Amino acid sequence: MTVGKTIQIALSITTSILLLMGIFLIIGSAPHSVLAAPGDLFISPTGAGDCTQANPCSLATAISQVEDGDNLYFAEGDYTGSGDAVVTIANSINLYGGWDGSTSDPIVRDPETYETILDGENSRRVIFIEEGTAPVIDGFTITGGNATGLGSDMPGAESKDGGGGIYSYNASPIIQNNVITDSIASTKAGVDAYGGGIYLQSQNTTAEVRSNKILSNTVGDGIHLGGGGGLFVFSPAIISQNTFQENIACVNCSIENGGAIYVGWLDNVITITNNIIEQNQAEAGAGIYLIWSATYVHQNIIRDNIADDHGGAISVKYDEGSLISANQIISNTADFRGGGIYLDIAYGDGETNIYNNWIANNQAGIIYAGGIHANSDWHLSWITITHNTLVENGIGIAVGQHMTSTLTNNIFVSHTLGIKLSDVSGVVYPDHNLFWQNDDDGLVGTNPVYSDPRFVDADQGDYHILVDSNAKDAGINAGVTIDMDMHPRPIGPGFDIGADEYGLFVYLPFITR
């Protein structure tokens, strides 16, 4: 598949997702109200009634009598449980937190005002979603989950725990408008564990995780391997408009990957779009860790994440054809390689495409790339890096062993070294890249441009270009027909170099430069 064709497919996916997100933003806005229906059940922490609005019942009573399609409304307060989970979902039902407790119509919900807390008390999972169900989980604070000793459906499940906050297997949940915090997958020595906050596993069903705050979760403490402090995804999934903050892959573990998000072992396309991913920690992939996947990572803000080894923002391993586009990858750190993005593509069957990103102020070990470090330990692999804007990353891009890299229409500003070939078995094809105020431009290739790109406000992190930018119309057609703001390319007589295609636009209120 050509780069242009791949990117057009990604654009089509993105357009559909953005339309859906607009609809759900309207539906999910708080506060809001509806009229009670026959399938509605009402719950309060002290309820002992018949589950009507006038006479709420307990959580256990409601769960024991639900049928598919029922709506469960939770009044504010703390809900705890016994056994392996606070809530076990065995039907396709809708769980709504933030009900104001009024005994008559309409049903008013405001999760911020009427906080509904599901608390695992650090003794059990918070929510367990059974196979074959399609629940909606909306408007809760999900906290204190602990899945130690509960296992998972990963291969070798007897030695693997997963999903401290939410665990879903072969189900199609919609998880939205929640705060998921302070949960852990395992503290059992020697085990592997995944998904401190959320664990999603399926081959055939699609999960959606949108508009949540996923905060301060960790996979494990003292275990062998931990993956996905905030979220573990082994399932077709749409991950959109969430905030992932201060999640940690693992504490005192031998291997710890994916501070915020871990995605792995799927041929299905997974989309990670319009999220804020910040201040997460891991050994590799502090923001996002991708392994054996074809993942679409688009229009996220990924900043201030810290990797003890590689991939401060994103780590990509054994890739099946991921697309990384239109992200702001800012001020991430890796102690070793790839402060922004690290790629080790060996064994993967797809070509990774990185295009239309801002990659700025990322740091790595002194001889390694802070911006993008690409490597293939075992056999020949390929990446395409097109229309990116790289600023102050120490080394902008480094290409290592067995890696063939095509670098077209990128901007390199204020680096100690712009483009580096770090191993003789690697190959770099730079063309039509712009270089400005680097100590050493490195491998400039063919048709380099040496001139000021004229950013709108680099000091404030705005790397859009001005009308008099020397990047305007200075590139070539590299198969990318949109820019980072989803505007068409080209505008004018030629393609602009960098992530931005200059033009005058009228923006909707929620879309700004």
C-alpha cells in the first residue's frame, strides 16, 4: 500500500471519529436530565427499596435483577463491595453515575457535583465486564482497584494479572466521562501484569474509551513485567479525548513498558486520537508503547513523559504499519534513545509512517536522538518520516542498523546535529528538508533548504509558519495531502515543508491554532 493511500484511509477514519466525538460531547455534557423509563433502576449507597426513583435500592439488589438494555442510575456517595469486584457486569446495561437523588422526574445527572465513587479499597477489582456484553460506564470515580491474584485471559493466565480499575474480556464496553485513578494490576512477586487502570482484551469486539481522566495508576509493584499503567489494549479500540496523567508502568519491576498506554499483538487498527498524555513514566514508551500492532496515533498532545530507557513519548517495536500523525510531542525525556519517538522495527511486517508532527524540546542520551531514533536489531526495515517540524531535540533524527529511512519535507531547527546515520548498515534518503540554526545539519541529502522557517511563536511552542516563511512552497509531493490541522496540501503553487501548510482559515470555536 502506498503512503498516500495509507494516509487517505487514516484521514477517512479520523473524520468519522471526529464526527462521533462531536456527537458524544453533546450527549455527555453535564449536567443533563432525562425522563425515567420502565427499564430504569435507581441505586444509592444506603438504598434498601425496590429500585424505583422514589425508593432506591442497593447496588447488589440492582445488579441481581438487571436485564439487557436497562439503565442504572447511581446517586452520589461511596460504593464498595466484596469478592473479586465491586461491580460485575453480566448484561449489556448502562451504568450512570452522578444522579442527584431526586425522587421524581426528571432524572438529573451531574457527576462533578454528585460524585459517585466505586472503590475497590485496594482489595479487589472495581469493575469486571463479562464476555459478550456491551455496557456503557459513564460518570464515575473508579478508584482503589487491585487485581492481585485474579489472573487474566492473556496466554499463560495462571501467571498474569490484569485490570485493577476495569477488566474487560471479549466485550464491547463504552467507558466515558469517568475518573479512573489510584488502581493497580498486581503486587504479586514474579507475575506479569497489564493495565493498572483499564485492561481491554478481545480479537473480535471493539471497545471505546473516551473523555475520561486516567490518573495515577500503575501496573504493579515488585512484579516481573508490567505493561500499561493507565491502559492496556489487546483489542480493537477507539481511545479518544482522554487525559492520561502521572501513570507509572511499574515500580520495582524487571521490565516496565507503557506508562500511560500499552498496545500490543493485534492486526486490527486501533486509534489513539485527541488525548492529552502527560507526566507518565516507564522504562520504555512512557507515553505510548506499541508492539506488534497497526495503531493510528493522531492529534494527541504528548508531553513531559519520562522513560528510563527509550521512547519518552512513544516506543514502537515490531511494527505492523502504524501511522503517527499530527501529534504535539513536546519536552519528553528518555535516558537512552528516542526522547520523542523510538522505533525498533525488527520482525515487523509493516512500514511505519511518521508525518505532520511537532517534535520539540525532547531529550535523550548525549549521543542518541532526542527527536526520533530508528533502529532495527535483526533485519532490514523501513520507515517514512515526512512533513514533520523538529525543534531543539539535541539530535533531531538518528537512523541505526538495518534501518532504511526516507526523510522528506521535514524542518530541523536548533539541533546539535540534524540528521545522523549511527550505523553503517542503515540507509538514509533525505530530500527537500529545511535546516536552520543547527550546530551541524548532518546528512542533508538532496535539495536541502537553508533558511528561516519563520514560526508564529516558537518561544510559546507555536510552530505554525508565517506568511513569509521560507518553508512555503519549498517541498515536493510526498503523498501527504493534509497537514497537522487537517487542512489540504498543497495550498498555493507548491507543498510547504514541515507539519503546517500555510493558509488563512476560519476555525470553529473548538478548533484553534
